[in-house]
Amino acid sequence: MSNKALMQRDLKILWHPCTQMKDHETLPLIPIRRGKGVWLEDFDGNRYIDAISSWWVNLFGHANPRINTAVKAQLDTLEHVLLAGFSHEPAIRLAEQLVQITPPGLERCFFADNGSTAVEVALKMSFHYWRNTGHSEKTRFITLTNSYHGETLATLAVGDVALYKETYEPLLMKAITVPSPDCFTRDEGESWAEHSKKMFTRMEQALAQYADQTCAVIVEPLVQCAGNMRMYHPAYLQLLRDACNRYNVHLIADEIAVGFGRTGTLFACEQAGISPDFMCLSKGLTGGYLPLSLTLTSEQIYQAFYDDYEKLTAFLHSHSYTGNPLGCAAALATLDIFANDNVIEHNQQTARIMGKSVAHLEDHPHVGEIRQTGMVLAIEMVKDKASRTPYPWQERRGLQVYRHALERGALLRPLGNVIYFMPPYVINEEQIRQLAQIATEGIELATGDD
């Protein structure tokens, strides 16, 4: 089999996610034959560094032998059983471990299959909690501008991706949207902490006005990943936790993309020293192997649903593959690597190398900002550096970098005009420098006519 032959078969029958399929008339579709470590290999023998962890899921490299072994062993024992009226040891053990390593107070685990569903569960649980406790007037959610929480209808409603909201608006509930603490917009000379604290005044105002009708505030802690990797300071989360307590509103932490070591700590909320009322986990949970997600919450919230059947207070959500044993086995192997390999300390060193590798771009006339939180590094291309005027999105400058990177052996899928590194944690210094060189070349090509 060749790339061309498989691409032709693919384009006759498949419809790919987040893709204008007409692009593939000129943009090659790349069938992948195998993966190993940070590398992906296609059917023509070309190799690509997976700089974005295959949409942020892969933590410890493709075909990781320890996770492979765990999944294979589970496959010979139990591939799946329903989690309604039945249980299994991998789900129990995984829930026990997650309660131990997540922030204090998260004592109950509800399994689902993907990130959007984990958020959907949190939204429904919050709403249903207030209904069960006599506060049926609480039906709304507060979210941040530039946020993203998934692509089911409820998660789109609490996100703020303009294209999605405009397209599907007639189908969506109405959220209350507050300006993001995104530090790219800070004033010259203003620190991340100062800007984030200043921006919290808008959240305080929204809570003061809408608390009596609000179920929860939902945020992506520290990094708005799909929102062009915009970042903010932990001080915002501290203020938010305090305000949610004062106004009797839940706090939902969407750690689907930022959890499991991405931001420099195991969970991003740790950097603010807070515990949310709900924490949503997925992506890196299984090391990038299998779809699995969890929503963690408190015993207090769990108890609001615990009653005689006739009271009809039970939580209403299910999925056929809830708590799939194979996914749980992959997740347990992933947590075992965290527990035994000093992953967080290693990541801190790797993050420093990543930062140094692109430091030379700080003075580039079309780089508006290089920002980094742990193992997430973003380079934002702009038309004018002084004013941070963006390139028109129709010019697709990031796509030029993507094409160049493929030719040079790297998967650098951009977010608009933002080029980012979010690699598997097993990446080494030589590979990081290779990525930095490829990204630099691509940025020069994409901005060279200005």
C-alpha cells in the first residue's frame, strides 16, 4: 500500500473532523502506518515528529511498551461490561487513584467516553443538583470569551468559538459570557498576574448580577487551548474559587486538555491551590490510547442525588461504553508511569528546553508573542508587531507553516495564525531543536512577503 492509494480510497468514503474536505484537492492527506515514541510513519516511509500529541492526547509516546502490555493483558481478561448494576476492578482502581491525586474534595467519579461528554455530565450534574436541592431557578452557566469545551450542543453553548456559535446558535442554550483573562491583551508593562486580577472584575460583576440564576462557572484552567493557546495567571482561579463560594455557584474545571502534566503540575488547578466542584478529565487520561473520560465531584453533590427510587432524584446520564475496562487499563498504566518516573520534574526541564529553542523568535517582526505554560508553548504570528494586528484569517498563514513542516518531517497543525508545541513528554532535546528549526523556517516562509 502507498500513501496515494490509501488517500484515494479514503477520499471516496470518509468525512474527516474539523476539515473543509475540498482542501484535500491540494492538501495531501497522510495515511499513517505506524507510530513509535514521538514519531509517526506513513506508508511511503516518511516520518513526522508528532509535535501536537495527536490532538493533545499522547503523553508517553506512540506504542509505549508499558501501556501496550497493560492493554493486552486486560484484553485477555475482560474487554467490556456495562457499568449499570455491574462493575469491574480496573474502573474501581482507577477511580480510587484519581481521587487520591486530584485536588482535595473530589471524591466521586462518573465515567464517560470523551471530553465533550465529561463536560456535558458536569453541566447536567450542576443543574440537576440545584433542582434536587430546591433551586430550580438556577438554569444558566457563565463562561469566558474565547473558550472551548467541546462540540456537543451543550458544550458548544458554554464555549465561545465564533464560527460554531454563529452556525449552530438556534440550537444552543444561552450562556452568560464574561471577558477572558487572556494575557495576550494585557497593557504594555503589565504582568500576567496584574492583568488576570484586573480582568476578574468583570466576572465579579456577572456573578453579582446573575448568581441567583446561575448553576456554575466553567473555565479551562490557565490555558484556553483551542482558543489559540491563550494563557492567564493562576491568581484568576483563586479569585474565582472565592467568588463562587460567596455567590453559591459551582465551579467546573475543564482539565481535559491541560490535565496530566501539561501545564507544569499534574493538574492546572494545583497552581492556584484550589479545588473545583467538578473536574473534567479525558485526552491524556489513557496516554492517548483509548477514548475515556471522567467527571469528578464532591460527596456533597453526590448525596443530593442519593435517595429512594420513588423520589426520582437519580442522575440521568449513561453511555454504552462507560468505564470501558480496556480504557481503564490504559489509564492505570499511564498513572503508574506518573507515579514511578518523575514525570513532572522531567517535564519542567523539557519545558525549559522548549522555551530556549524558540527564544530567538522573540524579536521577529511578525511574532506577536511567544507564550508558555509548562509543556504548552505557542508562537503567535501577527501582521504588525507593535499593534499586534493579526493577519486576516482568510490568508491562512498557519497553513503555510503546516505544509512546510510536513515536508520537513513534523506534524505542526496550527490554530489559525498560532504555531504551537504540545509534544509527547518523551521528546528529547535534539527533537525539540529540530521542531524549533522547522517552525522558524515555516514562519519565515509564511510571513516573508510582508
